[in-house]
Amino acid sequence: MPRGLIGVEATGPAEQHPVLVVPDPVTFADVPLLCERLRGLYGGGAREVVCDLAALTRADLVAVEVVARLRLTARRAGGRVLMRNAGAGLVALLELTGLGID
């Protein structure tokens, strides 16, 4: 996916959740756009959204900020965000910061 584009995929049957794809590379400037996309999914009726972190190749503070802000956005919207496909380095960094992974 080209830099700056954030994918939102429909996943099929009603029991599945919409997917928000976090691109790589991701910067601090991308965080507000990701949060806006997530708010849009909740505004469209989603209660649970899967956030796909598979594209993130670096476990750094930007990745931690993305996860923290998306979780905060979900909480404020009354929804739930499920982080999926995080690499081992990101999982370890999230554990270290107390954010963990679901």
C-alpha cells in the first residue's frame, strides 16, 4: 500500500468486523488520520474493528502511539478495537509499556 494511504476493508458476512490497516511506514502525522478513519467506522455502525498491524516492520514509539491512540479513540466512541498481526518486537514493546496486545 503506498505511503499515506490507509486501507479499510470490508470483510464479508455480518459477523465479521471491518478491518483498519495500518500502513508502513507510519509517522506521528498519520495518527490523527488513522483515528479519524476509526471514528468513521464506528459512525457507520461498527461496534468492533480489527486493526491490522502486519505491515508495521519497525517496533518504535510511533507504533506504540498508533496503538494507544486507536484504543483511546475506540473507548471514546464506545467501541472496541482488536489489534491483530503485530510483530514480536511490537508485542514486546507494548508489553513493556503496559499496553499489551489483545
